Amino acid sequence: MHQSVKLILQDGSEFTGYSFGAECSVSGELVFNTAMTGYPESLTDPSYHGQILVASYPLIGNYGVPPFGEQDEMLQFYESDKIQVSGLVISDYSEKFSHWNAQKSLHDWMEENKVPGIYGLDTRRLTKILREKGAMLAKIIYKEEVEWHNPNKENLVAKVSVNEKQIYGNGQHRILLIDCGVKNNIIRHLLKRDTTVIRVPWDYDISQENYDALFISNGPGDPKQCQITVENITKAYQKDNPIFGICLGNQLMALAADANTYKLKYGHRSHNQPVLHVNTNRAYITSQNHGFAVDNNSLNKDWKPYFTNLNDDTNEGFSHVSKPFFSTQFHPEASSGPTDTEFLFDEFIDKIVEYKKKWEGKKLKVGS
């Protein structure tokens, strides 16, 4: 700790700072996040897999790290079972932490997970570079040089998805969840609404499962790397079971609907993004973490925009004009961000209840 270390950007910019966390060199895509709190959630979010995260809020580490795996089966204070970012860049590291629930320091946790960090540099200048030039590749150099690594050329979803089917809860609504890098809090929100969640790998053949509704999760990287998932969603569109997609799930649903996705300049990675609910013209504050977006103009007549970003007019979700299919680009389950849009989980359950009533009605007619 406190060894001199360099951050080198692909455009040639160099920053010198001090090390904390693991003493190793890494390369990845450099992105920034504007959140003022919630670094345990951000660092364990699978959507950040392969990326070096810049925290624009200056003070990080001041409240340490909470207990790991003691509260519930979904790791209450974390979004996955490990740190997902490749590296962390901050302005000032707080060695002394203070919080009633802290178990260890951020440095110790990152060291255990073999994730390097760098502090003592001008993150405001760094964020300005990323806002002007866009997300770019970067390296954290600790003694040994590393090659440039572009994670977006890989199928990152395959690296963060589960390998086999897992079942949570014992509720009355059976939800099949395609895990593309799902955040734990999504599953928690579903479970507290009387559901049974069947979590399956990203490339799982969902046609072999009996379910009331389909959920497509968030995840990292380019959605066009997940063609198997897109094909499975396309088949699911032939049925009438409700479908809900979040973040990467929004993009995968768009591709399955023959729409297009594209890479944003620097992405939306903050806990204060305003979106407009198209149906009601109401604005909501949302938490976001994505580098790709859906092209609104590529949606065909069977689909319509559901939410729109009030900063740049990009797509924040869409819905089917007649079937119970909808999606959001933002995270309504966000733990360290706004909870304004948690009602969308209730809407999902309402659609499931309505679907099951119609299904039962059809069975009764056939039986009579």
C-alpha cells in the first residue's frame, strides 16, 4: 500500500497516484460512476465486469465493508459473491473507516479479491476526459506492464452467469430468470412478492421449463455477444407469458424484437438519472449502469417507448402494444440509489396475476 502506481489511458494521458488493494497491474475499459455512496454494491455489480471504475465522489473507503454472507442467502449488502470490477480509481482513500456494520477495510477486501486500486489523483480531470472523449481502455500499472485489454470484444455475460439452474423461494408465481449477471437485489425484490425464482444460465434452453413469467436480467458488455439468449427471447415472444427485462435485459429484448442497439459515448453510470414515464408524463430519478442503449427509431410498430432519458433522450425502456412484455434500461431495484421506480416489480406481478387468470379461464372453457 502507498506504492507509486500509474494510470495510463489509451489516448496517452497518464496519471500518477498511490496503490491500495491488490498489488498488481490490470487493463480494462475505464468508466466513471457519480454515486456518493454504495461502493460495496457498485464493486460487486456484475455489469461492471472487466471495467476499471472511476468513483467521481472524492471520499471512498470511509465506512469500510459490511459482513459478507451472514444476513441472507442473497448476500444482503452485495450484488454478487465477489468484486466484479478489474480496478478502482479514486481521489482520496480513507484508511480509517467508521460504521456500525463495518467488518473490514476496503483495502483488505480488494486485496483478498486481487483487485488493485489507485488514489491520490485528480478524478475530476479524469472524469472530464471521459465525458469529452468517451469511455476508453486504460491500465493500472504496478511495477509490471500489461497488454491493452478490451472486455467488450468478449462474451462477458458467460463469465458472470451461473453455470446451472438454481431455485429460490416457494411462492405462488413461478418466474424464470435468465441470469446474464443478475444483481442480488433483483432476486430479493422478486422473492418478497410471493414468487419462486428459477435462475438459469444465459444460454439455457428455456423451452424445457414451465413458468408463469420470464425475467431477463442486467449484465455486462455488448448485448450482441449473447445471440443464444436473443434467440430464446424471440421464441418466448410467441407465447403470452409476461416478460420483464432490466438493463442488459432491455437491450436483449430489443434485439429479439429486431430492433438495434449501439454503444453510448461514456454510458449512464450514476444514481441520479432522470427519466420520463411516457404513459403518464411523470419524471423519476433512477440508478443506472450501462454502456449500450436501444435505438428508439429501430423499434417496429409492435413496440413503443416506455421510458425516455431526460438528459439525452435515449431509450430507457419499451413495451409491447398488446402483450404483457416490458423493459427498463435503469435499475428499479437499486439498493444504494433511488427507489422511485420499485413499483415496476408490482406491475410485473400484476401482469402475472392477470395472465394466470386468463389462462385459468381458458382451461375452464376447454374443460366445460
